[in-house]
Amino acid sequence: MKKTVRISFEGKTYDVEVEVLDSAVSAAPAAPVAAPAPAPAAAPAPAVAGGTEVKSPLAGSVFKLKVNVGDTVAANQEVAVIEALKMENPVVAPCAGKVTSISVKETDTVTDGQVLMTIA
């Protein structure tokens, strides 16, 4: 059995003829899909002797540093942006505190897990 279906794509409408292979399958409603379980919250970065390290979440280049040494930051505040594959990826502070050191500068290439700065 053939059926004509109207499809809109990028503002244009197309009438497409499709072959229905099993009419019982097409008449059955789609089964509801359970929502995936939320991902567990990321554990805060471990505190080190000089404070908490803020690490790069992926390899890329430092596009923007949004804080300076001595700045006070809140937990989950955006402190840097890493560019990878032409996408800007935010880096957030794992804890509240004061930026005690910054180990990179803008345009530096970083690896996954590399320390960007320390918050104490």
C-alpha cells in the first residue's frame, strides 16, 4: 500500500509518496519513552594544599579568562572559556573563594584535565 505524506523542510513543502510495509505497525501509537535519569552532579574539585584546582574540562585553547588573580568568585561562576572545534565551552568555579593563581593565558593550548587556576 502506498501513502502520500506532506513534509515541510526549510520553508518548502513537499508531497512524498511512501510505501507502507505493515499497516498494523503504522496504526499503533508510539510507545511512551521514559525520560532519562538526570546525570549525577559533578563532585567538587578536590582541595589541594594551595586551594582548589580549576581544571580544563576538555582539550582546546583558552579563548577568554574571565577572572584575575585576587578576584573573589562564587561557586559555579564562569571563570574561563575554552574553545574546541569552533565551540566556546564555559569553565566554572568548583567552589567559592579567591583566585590565588592562574596557570594559563589567553590563546594557550590546554589538555583535558590541565590546571587552569587555583581558588582558595
